[in-house]
Amino acid sequence: MDTEAKPQERDRSSELPEGSEEGSRFSRIPSRFAASMSWRRTLALGAVCAVGVLLFSNFVVQPFLIPSGSMESTLQVGDRVLVNKMAYRFGSVPQRGDVVVFDGTGSFVQETSPENPVTGLLHGAAASLGLAEPAETDFVKRVVGVGGDRVVCCDKRGRVEVNGRPVNEDYLFAGDVPSRVPFDIVVPGGTLWMMGDHRSNSRDSRDHLGEPGGGMVPVDKVIGRADWLGWPLSRLGSVPGTAAFDGIRTPGSAHG
């Protein structure tokens, strides 16, 4: 019979004094790991949210900072409008009276030299969230004429006429006249004649009559329709519509 005492496995935990360096080191590892994982989860969640917001802004609704008074009093300097990028995606086209944001490259401004790609990316991201002024090539104006329209200014009462019908532009800035610049144009198919609501403070299609394109904006350059006001909170709501163009017929159409 084996009577030799078997060595007992030592309980090392009993030999570690409370607060010893080895014990505290092991106790700190899980907490550090947990903190690291928490920060990683937070950063990952933040990145996913940022990408989601940018995608939403690029394809659905984009905030747009109003940098000038060319659309007063409908839109004021500092307003953030929410531009509906789905408005013209499924066969719909801009209508007379719509307030739209568009890329004016080639119509309102000449081709610009490429900017620093990093700076451009950062500015584009900020602008897409309404945190910075839009690109210098982006404009917000009202559609006054669509393809096929004859737009004339002015009739005997000083009003703009579209296809022979006077337009009572109730949205004009108080005290403004429809235009101090006379014009008589026919809008080519696939393009738009754009004017600001504050006519005396707006550089629009009238200012580019003698340039290539004649001030006409191609429909495919329209970014979206300004449907809502998102900021300031005191102006929260829909961008006011207008009935000024109701009843105007398009040439060659029996139904207008």
C-alpha cells in the first residue's frame, strides 16, 4: 500500500497578496480590452451612420445652404432647404414654377479647373449635409420656362408672358419688377429658363443670353427640387408653391 503523501497542487491565488502587482495586472487586462472594444464599436457605428447619411443625402434628400438673396423672399440667406432628389427620377420633369437646385456648369458658369481632391471631398461632404456653402457651380432658381415655351418680357403692364399668357408672379420680392432687361426667347427642348425671385438681385438666365447656351439650363443638370425648409426652426415647413403658371399651355399641346 502506497502510503507516500501525494504532493498537493498549490493554490497560487492564496499566495498573492491583495493588491499585488501580478494580480492587478491580470485584473486590468479585461477592462482595457472591454474599453478598446467599446471604442471600436462606437467608431464603427459612427462610420456606418456617417456613410448612411451621406448616401441618403446624395440620392434622396440633400440639405442645401442658401448663400445669397437671389430667391428672397421665398428663400432667405442662411436658410437650409431640403432638396428632393427623387422628384425627377422616374420620368417626371421640372415644371414651371418649381424651385430647383441645378449645376450651372456650361450654362451659368464656364468649366472650372479641378480643385484639390482632398479639399473638394471634404467640402463636398460638408455641403451635402448643409454645413457649408454649396459648390460655386450650384444654383437655386425658379423655373419660368420649359422646352418649347416662348418667354417674353415685358407686356404693356410690365409682366412676363409665357406662350402669350401674362404671369402674375406673386412670389416676387416686394418692390421688384419682373425684369428691367427686355427679352424674347424660345426655350429649346430639354432645357429650362431660370429666374430668381429677387429679380434685381439675381444673376440668372437673363444674364447669359449672349453666351453659349443662351442662359438655358439642361434638364439633366437639375439636382433636385427644393421642397422643404429645414432651418431655421422658425421657418420650418414646405417651400411655398405658386399657381402663377396654371392654365399656361405648351405650344403644340391641346391639353397644356
